[in-house]
Amino acid sequence: MEQRWGTPIHVAMAFIDQESSYRHDARPPRNYVLGFIPWGRVTSAYGYAQALDGTWDDYERATGDGGSRSDFDDATDFIGWYTDASSRHLGLSKWDAYNQYLAYHEGRGGFRRGSYRQKPWLMQVARKVDQQSRAYGRQLAQCREELEDGRGWWPF
């Protein structure tokens, strides 16, 4: 994903952490009729990346890739594809987890219109995603350094 789309691993990981807590079969909450009869879902989001049906279809058409939203590699590739397109269409850095997440959540059109500005809770979530991305980035840098220095955890 990082090589194909240029999206840093730690940004994609922070998105997945927020969207599904790394659950392959995550779904949004159900709607209820009369307060107790399950009646569909709030959205069609599914899987690690919580990709909507229509957006996943766009990804498949654009890339020629099939795959599954419940497959980790496919979900990370989807995030890379989405953030790459947001970078091209909106001028967002692929390293900018805060704004990339807002565009991911609201859609590029919603981001362009600034719909997130009416949602203080969403801006708070985007700050959380940004902080998690930075933490993952530090961890990844440390792991890479240890591996390159031969200081891995393996005792042999």
C-alpha cells in the first residue's frame, strides 16, 4: 500500500484503528423500529476500513482490483487509494492524518464544502486519529531502527 499509493503505513493504521479497532467484520450500529426491532444498518460501511458499498465499488472500478473489505491487505490498499485521490483532488498531504481523515469520513465533496466544521465531535475524532498516527509512526521508526541495527527482540 505504501509503495503503491505513497500513503504512510502509520496513517492507514490509525484509520483502521479508528474505523474498526482492527475487527475484520466491523459494521455500524443497527437502526431499530419501535426502539427494539432491528431494521437495517445506519450505513453500508463494512470491514477494517469501514468502506461504504459505493466507495468500495469505485475503488474496484478504478483499480481493477476485487478483494474483500474484511481482508486486511485489501482494506489498507483501499485506504491508500482513497488518500491518494484525496491528495490529488484536494491537495492534502498523504502524511496529514487529520485532514485526510476528515476527507475520508465526510467524502471529498463534504470535505471541500467544510461539512466537518459543523461537527465538533468529528474534528475531535480526527485529532485522535492524528495523534494515533503519530504514535504509530514513532513505533514504526523505532522498530525499523531496531531491525536495521540487529537489535530485534528475538534472542538468537
